[in-house]
Amino acid sequence: SEVILEVENLKKYFPVTNGKLFGRTNYLKAVNDISFTIEKGKTLGLIGESGCGKSTVGKTIIGLNNITDGVIKFKGKDIGSLNNKEMKPLRKDIQMIFQDPYSSLDPKKKIGYSVKEPLDIHNIGEEGERQDKARQLLEMVGLSYYYMNRYPHEFSGGQRQRINIARALTLDPELIICDEPTSALDVSIQAQVLNIFKQLQEKFDLTYLFISHNLSVVKYLSDDIAIMYLGKIVEIGDVKEIYKNPLHPYTKALFSAIPTEDPNIIKDRINLKGEIPSPLNPPSGCKFHNRCPHKMKVCEEVDPNLINVDVNHKVGCHLYK
Ligand code: SF4
Ligand code: MG
């Protein structure tokens, strides 16, 4: 299958000025040398705790951040090398859906207008065609067209997120970056919205980068998953393989916290000591070494590279050679 997104050695550092102290600039290494690819029609789930850099990855791909180093290729084109004019068609092809369904719709605009608006901005089609498309999209996410003339405050959080999904589809994108799109919703509503993501993916052969800290959500939607810790990917590969056989001590600890479906199976929950260190002052060597139950001498000194342990399974840990 065609690779649609290639991220190669991506770095995104944010300068942080330490007041007058030595007058030097420190860097927050939010994304620190990560690589992955996504094939057309597939979903990569990007997992990690808050502050690990996963949202920064999404925002950098969509162009909300400039790239510190590395390459992002969309359908073979190096996004970082394009000028504004060359970027314009790509802005249609890649869309993003954010976590908060409340702040992402303009409260003063009717929702039919908000769904149609991207067509106005890109000057696509006649007014009647634009209205038709908005109507179809709303119906596709399970909202009747007669809601077109209502305002965002008349809808629940789950409905608003469906309106956001409809709006993200207006320009027929190929890749959608979903940043915790169901985290703000009631658990009872989450499944409905996730099913809409699945149905739309099949219907339009959409590709998703699905960012979440919710392991069940990611498992349900993803073909591949990548686990991030302090700006790095520590494990990546086929979702079934990694859920069956997690290898990185951080992945193992995260997965040990998922409740089992079978109450007779009692899992040993791995409780990690300490907190995630500040990305402003990350540990030497393996970024996980101060919390790892398997730490060795080498871990403090050498940052492990990702190595292949199976056809589609990589891990970055000195336990695996
Ligand atoms: Fe633990 Fe060392 Fe592996 Fe890091 S490299 S996860 S510290 S065993
Ligand atoms: Mg986030």
C-alpha cells in the first residue's frame, strides 16, 4: 500500500529563556528525533501521557509549528521545503480535529455555515453546491440537515464533535490528525464518535494519525501504534503484536493499568516510581532510566536506538539486542 505520511528524524524544540540567569537560551525538546510512516487508509495511534510531545507532533505535521530538524513528507513531498503557494493544496489534504469540541466552533455562526465555510475560503463550487455538501456531511455524521440553521450552543459535546468532524471532511482530506478527539466527551458518547471515525475511514479511505492517552480507544481504531515518552518513540509497530507482547518497560507499565475484560485474570499492575521528568531537563542516556525497574549501568549513559524485534515491531531499550 502507498505510504502517505513519512516522518523522518523529526525534532521540534521550543526556546525557553531562563530570565537573566546566564542570559542563555535553553530548549524544551518536545519532539526529539522521531520517525514513523503511515500507509493510505490506515491509522497510527500515537500514545503517551500528557506532556510527552504527542500533540506537538500533530501540530508540526499540520504546519502550526515550524520544524526544528528532520523531514515530513506527505505523498512523497517534503512539506518543509514548500512555499506558501505550494502548501495551499496540501492544506486541504491534511486536516486536524482537536480535543475541545466547545472552543473549536464559532459560537456566532450557524453550524451549516461552519461546515460549508472551508469551501468558501478555498472558493470551491457554487453556493448551492456548498450547501448541499454541508448537508450531506452533517447527515454522514448522524446529524439531520434541519440542524443547519442552529447555533453551536444548541448542541451537546458529542454533537459538536460530530460537527467538527463534518467540517474537517468538507475539503475531502486524505489525512486527518485527531488529537484526543473523544477525551472531553462522556464515556457513553465516546463509542459513538469512534464508530463514526471508523465508518468514515472505510467510506473515504481516510488515513488517521490518532493521538490519545486512552489505550482502549487507540486499540479499537489503530493498525499500528507508537508509544512516546519524553519526546521520543520508545516502541512502535503492529497494534495486535504490541498489545500481545509489549517489550519496553514503559509500555509494559502503561498496559498493566488497562483493566482486563475477564475478571478471573488478575494482572500485576506495574506502578512506576516518580514522575515524568521535566522535558527541560531530561535524564541522560535512556530518558526512562530514573523510573525503570530494569535499569542497568549502560542505561544512564547511552540512549538506546530503536531496533527491529519483529517484521513490524521496534523497541528502544538496552534489554533487547
Ligand atoms: Fe529501562 Fe534501560 Fe530499557 Fe531504558 S534502556 S527502558 S532504563 S532497561
Ligand atoms: Mg495534548
